Amino acid sequence: MADLRVNLCGKELRTPVIGASGTYGFGGEFSGIVDMNWVGAVSGKGLTLEGKAGNTGVRLYETPSGLINSIGLQNPGVRHFIEHELPAMRALGPAVMANLGGSTIETYEEGARLLDATDVDFIELNISCPNVKAGGIAYGVKADSAHEVVSRVRKCTTKPLIVKLSPNAENITEMALACEAAGADGLSLVNTFQAMAIDLDKRRPVFDNVFAGLSGPAIRPIALRMVYQVCKAVKVPVVGLGGIATAHDALEFIMAGAAAVQIGTANFANPRACEDVARGIADWMDAHNVATLDEIRGAAL
């Protein structure tokens, strides 16, 4: 029978399938629907040091083969998460990823220090957040800005640090190398693509913030290309995501070099997507006499 276990930054996951941040709550929402033995890890709702109410107006808008979201990192804050959500998340069984965002490097640092004192397994650093001191340009757009925030956060925690990259970076490979040089233990990519929609009746943008994040199957081939490029360039493990909805999709990312994959938007259409993808990977491995994922990881590189 296929062995789905993977080693991610020194920690063993039962399967390579991870519930992606912002689509899986803190895991408990799916515990009565999904057999958590098939889920390797859960990346919780994106956290900021202090809680946020999120954006006003329309937050979700469907597009052909995709979903545009303008949630605005609504979350209870790091301290509330540690006290209230983390214990239940820990009890689910899968490894725990705390997804951390921030508006300044100082808030990233304090959030990392607080999480470092807990039993989370990983910190997933979201550098797609706007840098308020740089006019709102995301930390994940320019490699030098990303290097600074990653290197500063690296000093605040001994937890495995996985940096989540934005596809809106000026150069995704340069960005990945900068984060690796700054001390990232791993990388995850891609986050959502900047997008927009227009309401024809109102003759104005659908979202109050005008631009929002596109995810879903529409972005998968581009995400796969970026994961392939990054896996060829870096030595740290890479978690691939972006429109993955089936075992076939996930296996493409693994053959492109990904150590593991995250399932995001697919969870809204199919709450059992993580389990279905993991079972599908096992079925494919059995059918092709593949005993471990190491036998096929990076096969396309």
C-alpha cells in the first residue's frame, strides 16, 4: 500500500495534503466531514498580531474556473488564537501551521515571538500583506523587502519557517532565493493573483478595495509553472498550491518538485477535497507501483 508520509522541514506529515490558509478555518469546521487521518496539516486562518474585522462590501465573487476574494484577513488575532483556537486545532491530529501576516515588520516579529512559545508545528509567513510604511506595496513584491522581513522574523522563532510567496512578485525565482538566503526553512506558493471585477449595473468595481485575490483552477497552470521554477532554484522544500482540486493536479505539483501541496478554493465546492485528493494520490501510487512519493518527487525537473 502506498506510503503517503512526507518530511517537511524536519517534521513528518501523514500525507502530503494540507488545508490551505483562509479556506479551512482552524480545521474544526471540517472535522465532522473529513477523515482527518488523510490530512497532513492544516494551515489556519491568516493571523495578524491584533484582530481584524476584514473588508467591507462584497467579499467573494465567482468567476469562470475561479474565485475572487476580498476578505481582508479577518481574524481574531494571534493572542486569541493561542488561547482559544489552537488547543482544538492541535487535538484534530494533523500538523498545525500558523499563518502569520502583518502590516509592519514589528508586528510580524511580535506575532512570531508569541507563536514561538506555543506548540504549533510551523509558522507560515504570509508576505503578501501590504507594507504600510512603504505606501501599501506588499512585502512579497520586491526581493529586498521580503529578505528584510524574513530575516527579522527568523531571529524571533526557532519554529520551522515556511514563507508563502505571492505570484505578484517582480521575479518569483529571485524572491524565492532571497527568502531562502534570509533563513526560510521552506517556501509555499502561490498565493492569490491580483484581480478585479466590474458590476455592469452599478458601473463600478465589485469590490470596495477595487482589486482582490483570484484563486481556483484558472490559476493552476501558472502556479505549477512558478512552483517548477522555484523548485529548480532552491534547496529548501517547497509546498505547492494554486487551483489544486484533484489527485492529478496534486501529482503534477509533486512531479514539479513540491514536497507537499495545499488545497484551497476546492474546499468550498467539495468540503472533502483534502481527503479525496489524498486518497486519489494513494490510488494512483498503488496503480503505478509507486511505494513512496520520493520516487516521483521532482521527476519532471
